Amino acid sequence: MKIEILGTGCKRCDQLYANALSAAANFGPNAGIGVEKNGDIQYFSRLGVFMTPGLVIDGEVIAVGKVLTAEDIQQKILERR
């Protein structure tokens, strides 16, 4: 599973990234969940994300302009497993 945080490095983007890392860690190191930041604005627009931060799981835009909690992200991961 691939989790992407879309953002240009703002405080809210960094917080969402930290929350996503925390959520992924709850599944353990062998769960196969990768978390990465993506700051490519052209990529954002291809996905239809025009407000950051954005949360993308396996290519699907999950949230835009919101800082989801680690618990919220964990639930989104469970829904997609």
C-alpha cells in the first residue's frame, strides 16, 4: 500500500505526513505500507488536488485541505485492505 502526502512543505502538510507515518507504524514494519511526501504541483493538479495538504492512498485521493488524525488515516487504511 502506498500513501502519499501532497504538499509543498507547509506546517499542515508536515503534520499530515507525521500522522500518516504514525498510522502506518500501527500496522507494524511488515505490513507493506509506504508513506512518502510529494511536492510536485503538476502531479497535484493531475489528481485534481488544488488545496493542500492532500492524502492519497494507492492513487485514490482520500482527503484535500484537511489534516486527518493518525486514527482517521488508520481507519482509511483498514477500509482499503
